[in-house]
Amino acid sequence: MSRNQTIARSVGAFALAVALMAAPNTASAADLAHPAPIRGVLSSGGAYVLHEPAAWNGTVLVWSPGYGGGGQPSADAAPSQELLDWALDEGYALAGTSTLAGGWSVEDLQSDQRELVDVIEDGLGDADDVIAWGESMGGLTSAALMEAHPDVFDAALPLCGSVAGAVPMLNGALDGTFVFKELIAPDDDAMELVHVEDEPARQAAFAAAIERAQSTSEGRARLALAASVAQIPTWTQPDDERPGRHDIREQQEQLYAAFQWGVVSPRQPLEERAGGNFSWNTGVDYGRSLIHSGNARLVRELYREAGVSLRDDLGALARAERISADPRAVAYMRQNATPTGEISGPVLTVHQTGDTAPTAAQAGTYADRVRSAGAAPLLRQTFIDVPGHCGYADAQVAALLTALQTRLDTGRWGATTTAKALNASAERISADSGLDQGDDPFARYAPDRMLRPERGTDG
């Protein structure tokens, strides 16, 4: 079957073919304006959008969105309109979906994105390469698609993704909220830890308790302990300067400012999807967690200033009743999604070192899993040494995409993913296209591992 015949099989894509055939013969494909996007609905009811370039380079970028509270937003295909326009000019076809239910939609996206690739190839013909990319939850989805559909997705570009997955991420959040509640407000029933019945009331109760804690030296010390076992970094606010190494007050302020967003993660909608509680802290030694958090000195100094016994607080935590998980809910979150690291194509990740949801420690744990699966040569990880969540400049994302495409074309990474090479690439792309290069360059960085890397109750 010819490519034009293939295009004719899709009613939406047929309009694209008509637009191209109507162009003057004297114009090259690169001179043509890009066809209008095609929008449609998948069998699940999720919306999709497809952008075809004037001259296709054979690669399709399949975009997965980040976490949303619910409802069906418009389907997007890139982080920004400027980056989408650049990718089209480079010859990429781009597509994206938004699930019908919204929220923690990893399960829906894994099936929707598989169907979307069929829709794309029905309209455009077989792709040379299919790249999964997305932000935050969409970054996790991109990594998960590489494992769920290795015959469909050739590579992945997770941006600020929770690539180590839902289970360890939410266990870390449970650790932080558990320590905070036990030491600050153990009798406040509105501060639900698991089996959440009223998420807005839970969020409000934690917010009020956090403010009360921050108003006293004892509360600030205990808040720092809770944030540390959740692995919140000590530079989290994009508008603030990096705290000095010995500036314990400013470091504590950074932990406080990020605690609600980074630790008190919404649980009720996730528990509803999973059919129960998927987090546990049985067997966790919070004294050991503090030692390995990197913040032990900071917490000890804050406790010393407050005149509170850290030993007594850790003893109280050791005696506190632990929380067990529902194995069926854990199994759901392992599948939707907590990646194993068993990849068969290249994956290129990027994180900001001061991100809190997810933390950069997710990258370290994902690398461990990929290495254990024998796939380390397929993975490269990059970092920007600043706080924030998904705050990359368009030229930086374009540089990452260029490096990943080079890996697909040549079969080798070479030096393309070093900080020096990526910064040079972003500078060239910005000069050529006008894309924003940003003020914060790629940097060399060795991420920590998650304190709770386990994928299930059996580890």
C-alpha cells in the first residue's frame, strides 16, 4: 500500500493529504506551512491531537501530560507552543492525549498512547522512530511505556519524571507525613495519613499544622526531621539564593516552604484508583533514615538550638504504631506505574536538583534498576542544578531531544549528553531558532538514591 493510500484510510489525516496536494508544484515541502492539527477521540473517550510537519523526518513524539486533578483538559503535544513549532520545523510529527478521567491517569495513558500510535501510523504511515516524552507524571508514563510496549516505543525522554515510580515516591511522602503527625499533632484526626476520606480537609489540616510548627523552635526542628526522611532538598525555592552550607535557618526555611507541596501529596484520588492503601512503613527505622538523608547534621543542630531531645523523638517514632499496605493496591501501583528498569531502547532523563515532587533521588534509584536489568548503556541522566519543577528552557529540551535522536540514528551516545555538550547544543539551537535558552545551564551531578527504593511490600 502506498503512503498516500495509507493516509486516505484516516478521515482526519485525509485533510492533510489534500492540503499538501493542493500546494504549487514549484514549492519544496520545507517551504509549505505545516498542516492544521487533527483532533479526535480515542476508544477510551480520551482526546488526542496530531500535528504533521510539512516534511516529516520519520520520528513521532508522543506526549503524556502531567498530573491533573480531574476532568478532561485539551490534549497537548509539547511543553510549549514555541517548542512544538520548533519540532515541526525540524520535521517531527507530534501527538498527545488527555485522558477522560484526568488525575493519576497512568493506567489510562499506557493504553491510550498505544492506541494513539496506531492512529498516527494510520494517518502518516509507519514511523522510523517513536519517542515517548512527557512532564512529571507524564515523564513517569514515558518510562513506563518503554516497558509496557517495547515493540512500539523506541525511546523515551522523561522530563522531571517520577521515574522510580509511584510506590517509592508515595512511601517517601508517607514517611514525611507520619513523622510530622506523630511529633506535631498525633491526635488530629483530620490529618489523615492513609485511607483518606476528605482530601481538602486533610490538606487544610496539614497546612495549619505546618504553620504552627514553623512558629516555634521545637516545631521547626521536628518539621526539618520530617522533611529530611522524605528527602526534601535544602534548596527548593526558585526565587531564593542557594542557602550557605552552614546556614541552618535558611535551609530549614527551604524545607518548610516545600513541605506541603513535596510531602503532603494528594492520596485520596490515587487510593480510589488503586482500591486501597498502597503505602507502608512497617520495619522502617527513622533514625537510620535520618542518617542516610544527608541532613543529619542540620537536624541535630536545630534540635540542639530548640533544647529538644532528638533521641527521645526518634524513640517515640520507633514505638509508634506502623501502617501496613493493601497488597492489591500495591500491585496496582506497581503496574501503574513503578518501572522495573527493564528497557530495550534508549532513555534520557532530566531533573532539577531542587525538585521536590519528584526529588532527584528518583533518578538515582531508576539508574540502579536499569543497571540491575543489564541495560545501563541505554540510559543517560542529566541535571540542572536549581530548584523548581519542570522549569526547563525550551532550547534545553530541544537539545535533549536532539541528543536522543542522534542516539537513535547512530546507535551511540558519544558525548552528546554531557553537560558541556548539551549547553553548547542549547546555545546553538537558541541562536538559530530564537528558543529561550534559560539562565541555568546543565550541570554535572550525582543523585542520591531513594531511602525507600522498594517496589512492593516484599521489597
